[in-house]
Amino acid sequence: MTTARRGGPWGWFSDFDGTIAEQDMNRAILMHFVPEQAEPLIRAVNQRELSVREGLERMFGLIPSRWLDDIRAYALREVRLRPGFGEFVNRVHAEGDRLWVVSSGFSFFLEPVLAPWADRLTLYCNRLDPSGDYLRVIWPHPCDEQCHADCGLCKPTIQRRHRAEVTKVITIGDGVTDFEAAAHADFVFARAALLEHCGAEGYPHAAFETFHDIVAQWQAPLTAERETGGNRG
Ligand SMILES: [Mg+2]
Ligand SMILES: [Zn+2]
């Protein structure tokens, strides 16, 4: 299975909502529990009129803390993983690569959902503080001094933190929360809005719908390097 390539491990940085999970679980939670108030805020974030950080703080701040157990039960019942994720994780492991799941979602359901692969990936995500009357978002991984996008959880910051450990940075994602990470990656596997964005910006990328597609295009980052003549920044 292992292929002849590169002089060291690749770093795979994957989004969760709309990427590993078929739907955006933050959006699903908000549209189930506070639909009228959340809908215009979701639209503003997607149109980049509101930062991801401010949008998520305002939306989750609408939810009474006493609802958290119901929200966890709802999220665990609704979440569906995109086909091929287990095969993908095993391939990453077999190649000696590293996998980071970098999500604007929350630990209260991401940790149980990803528990079967806990020894093969590292999770970066946010936490919810239920100690007040309403939920409060805690951001343990904010933007570094090089990022001014007000990400909340900053994906390019995390990619920079680990860049020296890998020979290639590969971003996997689907939406607006991945735009900054894609701009700083060597290669992008993209679907939905991120796919359009990569095309418009000219980033080296390939489309995917399932993780089987990514495994089938395992060498695509090498091919793109030949076409573009080398790594960027
Ligand atoms: Mg997403
Ligand atoms: Zn940032």
C-alpha cells in the first residue's frame, strides 16, 4: 500500500462539519434549537459580513445552558460521517502521515464521535461553558499574530504550528471556515463552497465528495507540485 514518494510525513488537516460529517453540525444544532434568531446570523457569516468568531459567539449565546444535554443527544443522534473516513484514517496511519481534525465545532460531541480513532488523530476544537444562564463559547486556539481574519478557532495558526513536523500541508474542507487554511496549504481537497473558492483563487486542489475519493487521489498533491513547480510559502 505504501507508495514511493517524499522524504517525510505529510500533514493532513481536516475540517469536521460538512467534511468528515455530511452536514454542518453547528448549523444543524442552531437551526433545530434557535432557528429564527440563528438563520440571519448564519447567512451573515457565510457571506463574510460577520467573522466566524463573532457569529458563533452570538448564536450559541442565544441558547440556555440547561439545554446542553438535549443538544448533545440531538447532535449524536443526527451526525452522519462521510463514507470512507475510516479507510482514510487507516491509510494516513499506514503511510506514517499525521492527521489533525481542526473544527469550529465543540468538544461535547466531537470527542465522542471521533473516539474510535482517538489514537490516530489529534483534535483541535472549541468548548462550551454552561456555567452561566446561556452558553458561552471558549476559544482555546485563537489567531496568531500572522492572521487577522478573526477566525475564533484559527486553522492557519494550527497549520503553522505543525508545519515543521511534516513535509506537506494538505487541507481538507468544504466551506468559509476553511478559506484561510486553504490559502496557506500546499494542496487542498475541497467540496462545496471551498471547491469554488479554490478554483477562483487558483489554489492547487482536487474535488472530493467521499473519503474514498481522497484515498483514490492519494498522489494528487505530488502531481500538483510538478505542475506548479514547487511548494508555496
Ligand atoms: Mg465545514
Ligand atoms: Zn485566524
